[in-house]
Amino acid sequence: MDVELRGITKRFGPVVANAGVNLEIKGGEVLGLLGENGAGKSTLMNVLCGLYHQDEGEILIDGKPVKFDGPGASIAAGIGMVHQHFMLVPVFTVAENVVLGVEPTGRFDRLDLETARAQVREINDKYGLEVNPDALIEDLPVGIQQRVEILKVLFRSADVLILDEPTAVLTPQEVDDFFEIVKSLRDAGKAIVFITHKLHEILEISDRISVLRAGRITGEGDPRQLTEEQLAEMMVGRPVSFTVDKTPATPGQPMLDIKDLVVMRDNDEIAVNHLSLTVNSGEVVGIAGVQGNGQTALVEAITGLTHTSSGAIVFDGDDITRMSVRERHRRGMAHIPEDRHKSGMIANFTIAENMVLNSYYDDEYARGAAIDWPHVSETAAAFCVDFDIRTPSVFLQAGNLSGGNQQKMVVARELERETKLVIAAQPTRGLDVGSIEYIHKRLIGSRDEGDGVLIVSSELDEIMALSDRIVVMYKGRIVAQFDNTGGKADRNAIGLAMAGATEGAAA
């Protein structure tokens, strides 16, 4: 099946998200779709999926115009989307998740699970997905859960698959396996739209690449004739550096010293299991690992967002295990949270208000019992310029920003002040290459100014580019440690440690 988007324009009030976009999606081909934050990729795909209706232009399937009055119509036309964040019920089996909402029924409209299993097995075998239909989702690694999401789309007879940041939570080995699945889908005649910020991946997997900037297609080409540097310049309109320019670290005294820490989850399972870790001033320590291995609980314990069961957290020589979040902040701890909506911002507050969420009471902004709002607004405007936060005004509600600009707002607030320790969890999630370049420079700048920097990221490339030392978390423990001076750490060994195989990992 071939799909053509012809002259698609979508406006939100005065903001033009897509402006006369022409895009072809062909069966038996992987189309790589690139664009910086706010370029209009999500809006365009939401139009194709029936979530938005275009203001101008038309959608054609095999040359015939179609109109979608909702996502159901798009699915019925053979278009399916695999979202970055999995939409699975953990306590259901694979088969139950796949057929949810379109369950096969037998006599008296009763659910026919045997037919469901058989249909899932058939799709499994056809595309080499290798997923057990009877396995519980909560027992599966994220790489297999990704395949279940693809099964769901294929079960609904999709001929066009939109893959949104599909490798964000996969290990390098899982990415290789996933690419083989994408190729098998392409070879079976499926049309694939592959959306990612990872330029090396889009060059590897795509048959054709289109680049969006400011709501318009600004470049197209054959990946065999393009470089990462050329793609990045198409995306952001200027040359972008792909290497983190940094001198060797000069570690000083311990800035963060974690001793035999235990943190429990709400279900009384151990999230952090007797973990010890030191981060010195003047160095970047990166925590690599597949999400779900205790990294979130560790960061929340360090920053005071969750209680510890035992062990100690020492910051700049003082035990802060029982200290409040505000006191940790006052002492110079910065926290870039992995979930900006949960812990980093308030969507219906303005950008200016969000910029002082954790400092409105400081002398810089407080005037007795009042807040100096003119100064707050002036400071927020300066932060927006420094971090390229694209907004018509600092008085805009933060929820109206694109996801990437929301992330830059949070990072700006945390890094644009005096700090001693920076805890950065997924600091560049959802950002384009230009924004990533700038934030990486700022994190290295914090290190060079004497801060200890602890980075948690599911992006192994980011961990390797920034870290002076790398540790791997698996099932709540640190299972391996690598010296990354000069980028010398063994990427394959790190990937194996992330999957639980620590043999060959250098301590």
C-alpha cells in the first residue's frame, strides 16, 4: 500500500505546525522521518492516524483520496502506529494484549482465546518475531515488549507502520534484532515510517529519508549518499558537532558517596539492592542500563523524592539521607528528572513560573513575602534565549510547549544556577541534535567547574560520549564498571552487562 500526503497544512491558532507538507510513503520501503523539536513530525503523523484533521491538503491511499474522521478510520484503512511508550497491560498475556479491543469470539460472544493464540502464532511465524503468546507482559524484557506492540498493529492488518522512537529503550544487541524485524516487514511489502533522533540508525535502516524543519520538508535523499553531518544541518539549519569536546577529567574529593543503599518499591520488591557508588567532583559518572533496573528509584533516593530502607547518602561530606528535597537543592544539588511531567514541571503554570519552581523562595527572587515577578520574567527570558526554548512569550503555559522545548525548560532551570552536584536522568530525551549538542556542553561545563555529575541514560551513545567512568545497573545492583577515559570503554561489553551477562566486564 502506498500513501501520499499532499499539501498538508495544520494550524493551532496562529501557530502553523505543518505548512504544505508533501510526503510519500511507499510499500516495501522504510522512510526515515527526521526533524528537530517542534518541526511538526508528531502533528503530521497524528493527521495520518486520524487524531487531527488537516486544515488544508489531502491524504491519498493508492492514489485515491481518503478522509479520516478519527483514529478508527485510519486503522481500518491499514495504518498503525507503534508509540514510543508501550501501551500494554502488564498482567495480561501477549495474546490477550494483542487482541485487546478486537477480541475473537465464539459461541454466545465468549472470548475465544485459543483462536487468539493461533492468530498471534501465525503472525509471529510470518515475520520472525519470536514471541510466546502465553507469556505475561510483566515477565518480558523491553525488547520483547516492543515486538508485542508490533504484533498488535499487525493483528489489525496494518500495511503502514509508523514507528515512533522505537529503539529508545533497547540495548545495542536488541536494536540489531529489532532492525532484522523491520527489514522482514519491509520485505513483506509493508510501508514503514521510522521516526528517530538517532542519525546513525536512520542511515542504517532507511531506504529514503525526509527531513522536516519548521513544519516544511527541507530535505530528502538516499541514505547511501548522506552523512550524519548533512542530515543534522538539514534538521537545524547549521553545522552540528557530534563529538563532545572535553579534556580529561581531574577528579577531586567525593561529592556523592552512596553506601550500601537499599530502596524498596511500593509492592515491597527491592528496587535498589545494597548499592554503593561514589561520584567525585570534577568527573562525570554515567549509569548505563535498560530502564526498569532500579535507576529511577536510585535517582529519586539521591534527590529525596523517595525514602530509603537502609544505607546512607553523603553529599559534599554531609549525610543527607533524611534531608528534605529543598535542603538538598539549597546545598547545590541539581536534578533533571527522567519524567518532566511528573517531577519537572507544572503544565498549567507559565514558563516563567516553572523556571523558579524550586527557587522562588531564594533571595534572588523573594522580596519578603512577595516574589519579584519582573525579575523572574527577565531571567526566564534569558534562559529561553540561552537554551533555544521556542516560545512567543515566557507567559505561555508550559503545557503548550512541544515536548522537546519543555525538556529544555527543565534543563535550563537546573543548570542556570550555582551547583555542586548534577543528577541528570535522561537529560536529552526527545531533543534534536542541536539541543543535545548544547546540553552536553553544559553538562561537561559543570564538570569542568568542579561539579560532580551523575548521568542516567538509556542512550548508550550519550553515556559513552559524556562519561569519564561508566557503571552498569542490572536488577538494582551495579554489575560492572568501566574506565571511559578517552572513550576507551568496550561498547559491546557494556551492552552485554546491560543484558545481565557480566563476563568480560572490567571492574
